[in-house]
Amino acid sequence: MAFQYWISKKQPQKNKLLSLRGGYHGDTFAAMSVCDPQNGMHHIFNQVLPEHYFAPKPQTAFDQPFKKGDIAEFKAILEAHHQQIAAVILEPIVQGAGGMHFYSPDYLRQVRALCSEHNILLIADEIATGFGRTGKLFACEWAEISPDIICLGKSLTGGYMTLAATLCSDEVSQGICEGEAGCFMHGPTFMGNPLACSVANASIDLLLSQDWQANVKRIEATFSAELEAFKPLESVATTRCMGAIAVIEMKQAVNLAEIQKKFVAQGLWVRPFGKLVYLMPPFIITDKQIKKLMKGVYEVLSELQEI
Ligand SMILES: Cc1ncc(COP(=O)(O)O)c(C=O)c1O
């Protein structure tokens, strides 16, 4: 969408993206090319992926005062290359599979301002954060900003069917349609699958018909209280929680094959990656179930400590 928008605007040289290190956007080729080029699983494809720009991972944590200079390199890249950059793509507030990193809304606010100043579209990948996961319906709301394009998936159907959606502003859609092509030139066979769309509508209605904010706050409060027990563990570096996301960051990478068997023996399905043991349960989880989950995770992680 971003590329076609700039082709329509007679600026086809705007054919690069800028993303953040530590980001994760998926496994198709264009998506792989904007994932963190080092820490992800895609480096073996480096020779075949298109090259884009990367700014450092935001350093200021979600609840910290903004560190001066955190946005400096991002700004320098935009200033130097804005004529080639079609869009910035990032995961707002929570970088998910690239490190479960929660960063400052001030950073995001400044990104929005810089994109507007330099005539660059902002793409918010809310595939993991969308539909209440961080405590806001969309994570962009923490910074009170609107992206030009937003990517949705995962919770769009509550996980019941596969569906993703890419939404854009009127400016982007009109820009695309006013170009030579006249419409958006991209569409796979199963696009807009009616059954999946119907499931998505039902899931969104269900979410919005209840006090989901209070529910996510309840999950957050129970997670936060339960995470306290992990802090004294020798093998744990740090813990964090935001909305319905809990993260236990270990000092060393865990052995996935081994640890997963132990989780299963506890009756749990947890899939850590690297040093990160993270939990993103469905919102129907009860406090009792969260406690069972955290107790099982604690048993497994405290066993690691004894090795
Ligand atoms: C933020 C983010 N973007 C994109 C994706 C990729 O989505 P999909 O696997 O549906 O292509 C993921 C999946 O984990 C994600 O977390």
C-alpha cells in the first residue's frame, strides 16, 4: 500500500522502508526484510531479501522518562534518506517476537511527528498488540497517535480462524485510487474470506460488548502479583508485565526442546524463545488459571536454577 501510494503520487523513488531493530513483522519475504536483521530467524535469507533501513531499538522503557537522544539515530536516518523512504514500519509500544520489549509512548509520538514532517507514511503493526492486549484497544492510543496504515491479525478473530487485515487512512486509499492503476494492485485468492470475516465481526462484537478494559486490568494485576515470586530466582534477569502480557526474562537462553516437555508435564503450553518466557493468554483466562499457569512456570524455572 505504501509503495503504491508513492507510485501514484509520482514519487516512485520512495521505495524503501525504515524499521526498528528488535522488531518482528512476519515470515513472508517483504515482512522478513523489515524484521530485525540479526536477532531473528531470517538471517539465512539475507542474500535474497530486499534491503531497507534500520534504526536502533528504542531504549526508553514504557514507564521511564524519555531518554534524550533515544530518537537521534532514527531522526538522522529520516533526514538523510526521506526522499527514498516510503514508510516507517514498527510495532507500537510492544516489540513482540523480536524481544518482548515495552518502550516509551514518547518515542512513538516523536516517530509520528517526524514521519509527518518528512512526508513519510507510518505503518503500525498491531498484529500482536491490537484488540486490547496492552490495555488499550490499540497500542497507538498510548501515544495518542494515528498511523497511516495499520496491520491487524491474531486477535482479529480471537484466534478462531485465520484472518489478517490491513487498514489505511482515506488519504492513503484515495492516493492509491487516484493513481494510474486506479485501484490497489494486490490480492491473494482467499482475501476477505467471508467466513473468517464473519468470525472476526463476532469476535470484535463480543470483545466490545463487555468491559474488556477492566478484564485486561484484572489479568495485568494478577500477573504483576504472581511475577513477584520470580524476582528472587537466580536464573531470572527481570520480569515485566503490560496488559495481558507477562514476560520473564532469563539470564541465559532456555533450551526450548527440554523446557517445553517440562511445561507440558505441568499441563501448560508455553513457548519461550531465547531468554524470554512470555505469556499472552486469551482474555477468558480466570485468576485461578493464571495462578495455576504461574505456579507451573515457577516450578519449571526454579528447577532450571538447580542445574
Ligand atoms: C507484530 C507481528 N507482526 C506480524 C506477525 C506475523 O503475522 P503472521 O504470522 O500472521 O504473518 C506477527 C506474528 O507473530 C507479529 O507478532
